[in-house]
Amino acid sequence: MTWDLLLAGGEPFDVAVTDGVIAAVGPDLPRDARVVAEVSGRLVTPGLIDLHTHVGPGYWGIDPDPIAWRTGVTTWVDAGSTGAYTVELLRRAFHEVRVPVLLNISAVGLAGRTGESRDLSNCDVPLAVDTVQQHRSLIRGIKVRVDRDTVGDNGVEPLRRGIAVGETCDIPVMVHIGTTPPALDEVLDLLRPGDIMTHCASGLASPLGPAVRAAVDRGVLLDLGHGSGAFAFDVLERQLDLGLAPHTVSTDLHCRSLPGPVFDLPTTMAKLLAVGVPLADVLHAVTAAPARALGLPGGSLDVGAPADLAVFDVRAEEHEVVDSHLQVRTAPVRLVNVATYVGGRLLPPAYPAGPPPWVSLTPAQRDALARRSRALRDLLDHPLVDASGLAEQFPRNP
């Protein structure tokens, strides 16, 4: 049989692809493929799954494609950008990557910066249930943001409504935690096995009390959800000491966190490596674990799985990484993506747009973005090769 694609020589083994799915794995597979990609000495993983991103319409949203092709992230879970009123806008967006959805309990979604659940009429349970039922293949869970600014005086009522939708539709709920009120313990006590607490190492919420242990013991999943202000190294280190490692590692990547402190998922993964989490555990937390949490395809290199694949150089380069509060640690290795495939198709290069005008940037960030644009312009303004690198494509007759 001739495969469509063969990734040859990588670790842990060769991977062959036909019709968009993994057809064979193993050492030294026959090189009978239409395309053979030599990846010797490189790490081949399932396409990464980022459980918490914002790629839907609204204040926070970004285009995933210019980031995906150079980071290995093939599945971008949109975590609450869209509600019942706006889910059709996300369905009409065409991306190179896969975009499953956590539907915001608020029908207005994240059209603005915050406050979507201050008006409880937006948190319409029957409407959310109907929306999930109409878009079963797209919607994999419910998202509820519970912090002082988002819910106002409504406390945990939006979360109760989100859980009611989850119970009716048999899907999990992801809850965002942050500034109080309502109290964190009150939020955690409502969560069911399989529900997800994102921002689990938040320096604002500091989820370190007995209610966190009780939630984990009954099956609540902890998700990192880095974001602009939701990840603190000291909180994560204390959680690791308590045996409360994140079940999944996600970025909460959006227009404000993309220029920093998050940057991308491989950088976030390096932050886990910097506090001593083994690489194998980090890879599990961005592949198999999020796939199981939401019942998503992918997340493995098993035969028959979607051929969503990432190829990395794992470089022994110590480098500094930073959290949301400017605490710095040193990562022992750098994960550098060299190829990303969705359904066996290599993602093409794409250049990201700059942040929208409402995102505040430091002078250093603005200068760095300007340098990047100049470097790209300089690269493309020069002819690709000189005369010595060309051939006469249409020779003249003598």
C-alpha cells in the first residue's frame, strides 16, 4: 500500500498517514509514501489540544491559523467567546484548525471585556440547551466565568444555570475563577465529576484550600488556563507540593495574552517544565487528557486516529519563562515546532495580525512587534534567489 504521508525517523516511531488518519506506526516503516518527511532526531506528537482559547467573535478573539502552523496546536477549544446569540458567527468562520466550542452560559458571549452574566436574563437555560442540541458536533461543554466583575451581584447563580445545561445535555462545565466575591469554595462545591476549573494556578484566586482537594478527589479536573492574569508560579509550585498538578495545560490565549505573558502553548508547556513537571506528563496534559475531558477526536498516535500531528525539536537550551505576575523561572529545554499537520495536511505559514486597538501594550511589546514586521518585510523584499539559483524554465531554440 502506498501511504499519503510518512513521517520517518522521529521519536517515538515512524507515522504513516492515509486519507487523513493514522494508517500505521512503528520503527522503520517501509518508505512507500507519496510524501516522505524526514524527521530524524525530532519528537513526533499528536497535534496539541489547547483546552482554553478565544478564537470566536468579540473583544478577546484571535485568528488561530497564524499561530497554529508554528506551534503544533491543531485543536483550539473556544472557551466561552460565543453564546447562543453568536454561535452562528463562529460556525461561519473557516479555519485551518479544529475549533470545538464551550458555549458561554450567557447568550451574549464575550462581546465585551466582562460583565456578560450581570443580567441573568442572558443566562437562559432553555435557550442554551436548545443551542447545544442544534450544534452537538460543535459544542462540547459549557463555559461560565465566575468573578466579581463578570457576575456582579448574581453570585454563583450563572454557574448553577450552566450546570443545569450540562446536566440536561450530558456535557461538562468549565468554570473560570478569579476575583471574589463569590467565594471560591462556593464555586467549587457546585462542580461535578468531569467539570473543569480553569485558571487553577491563579495568583488572584489562590486555589490552595481544602475545597480544591475535595473537588479533585471527587473528579473535578484542574486546567491551567494561563491567560493575562491567571497563572502564578508560586501557586503552581505549592499545588505540586500538595499533589494537585493540573490535569490539562492550556493557554487562555486571546488578544491580550498573545503578545505576552502567554505567547503560545509550547512556551506555556516550558513553564511546567521549569517547575519540574516531566516532559511526558506535560505532553499528556496537552494531548490525551484534553481529548478525554471533552470527548474530542485526536490526542493520540493510535492507528485510526485523526492525522493531527506535530513535530518538535527538543533543544537543550535553558531559558527564562515568566508568569502573569512577572515571576521568572528557568526552563531546561526549548520546544521548537518544525511542522504541524491537520488531517495529514501540512499547515502553511501565515503571518499574525497585530493586536486590536483596545489592547494596551508596553513600549517594549510595541517595539518588538515593529521589529518583527520590519524583519518580515526585509525578508520578502529581497528576491528569493539570485541568478545562480535559477534554471531556464523555457529554453530558447538554437
